[in-house]
Amino acid sequence: MKKRIRGFYLLVSSVVIGLLHLPFAFAKSANGTKLFHTKVPADSIEKANPTPLSAAPDVKSVYDSLQLNLRGLSAEAYAFAKAGLHKLLEEGKLLNDSIISIIDFSLPSTEKRLFVLDLKRYKVLFNTLVAHGRNTGREWAVAFSNQGESYKSSPGFYITRETYEGKNGYSLKLAGIEKGINDQAFDRGIVVHGAAYVSQELANAQGYIGRSQGCPAVPVQVSRPLINTIKNGTCLFIYHPAYVRQSKVLN
């Protein structure tokens, strides 16, 4: 009798234990995946549509893009020219925000020190010789004046005006805007014009080009197209290191 009871007890115990383990052996979640799984490290998961990192392309300055250093224009002259241009544009004094003319009087007259640039289209429109006043120096520009009959050049910022036909042919009026530095230029008749004495042949022969009465004279063959490019409200900047500290535009 005792053996029967013990056997029955063992049978019932086996059935109960089996029923208790059954849910764990076959349990699944609502979506059909097993509840117990090995976790995959996050850094080993490959995204389905990875987005590559893309950096904005470097936009070089006009100075670097056009390699103006190789053409002789000093970085300082260019930087000051751009600073003055922006100020004049903010003040509404210019009609053209793209064209700028830079005359670098830190260079000798035998070098092509006049640069006409299109800042928006990244182009050197003209790079040519340009004269300084006869009393400003011979090969180098060293002395400046704002006075009439001084026959000296005046540095600083100018706004180009209208054209006219004069004793030097097709010419361009300039309005100096820096008081005490070049503001007498218009009354002095300081203009852009062509001159036969501005030539490479003369520079090669004597070591310097001819000099003007204070005007930024250019070679005759480029004078008309150059003037037509920069006339009527563009910025013209004549740079010299000694001038910078006096400029109210730059300070």
C-alpha cells in the first residue's frame, strides 16, 4: 500500500514540475521573437542608410585664388583695400560692389602695380604699369601731397567719377574722400589718363617709367578699356605703408 502511495506521489510530482517548466521552454513575445536573446554591441550595428560627413568646401580668398602674391601685390595692400571697400559700401558711397582698383605704391614704378579686380567673378581685369607724380620720387614713390601744383601723388581711397576728353585724351575724374590726404584731388585735376611715358620699354631703358603731375597715368594702349571698366562709382585705392596710420577710412 505504501509503495502505491509513494509511486502515485512521484508521478504527480513529475507532472507538476513538467507543467511549471513548460511556459519557459516555449514562451515567445507577441511579435514572435524569443524573449531571451544575446545582446549585440551597439558599435557593431551597421546602419541601413549611413549619412557620410561632408565638410563645406574651402572657399579661397580672391587674393589666394588669383595668386596675387605672385603678381607682386602685397597682402597688406589687398587687405586694406578690401576693408576700405566694405566701409564705403556700407556708407552707400559706391555704385559698384564688385570692381576695385588697387595701386600698390610699395612697389617700384618698373613693376605692374595697378590691379583692377572683379571680386565677384574672381578675375584680374587689368594688371599694368602706373605712374606716380614727378615729385613723389623717381623709381619709388616716397613723398606725397594733397596740395595743388605739388606734382606729387596722394594715397588713399578714391571714388571714380565721369569721363571726359582733355589734354591727355580720354580721362577719368577721381574724387578723393580722405580729408587732408587726398580730398583736393578733384580740384587739382588728378585723373586717370593714358601717357606714352608709361611703358615697359622706358622702364627697361632707364630703370623707371616716366612720371606725371600727380595723376595715376597708365599705358596709352590700355587706358580706354581700363577707364571704361572702372568709371562711375567704383573704388580706387592707392596704397603706401606710410599712409595707413593717417587714414580715417582704415582707422
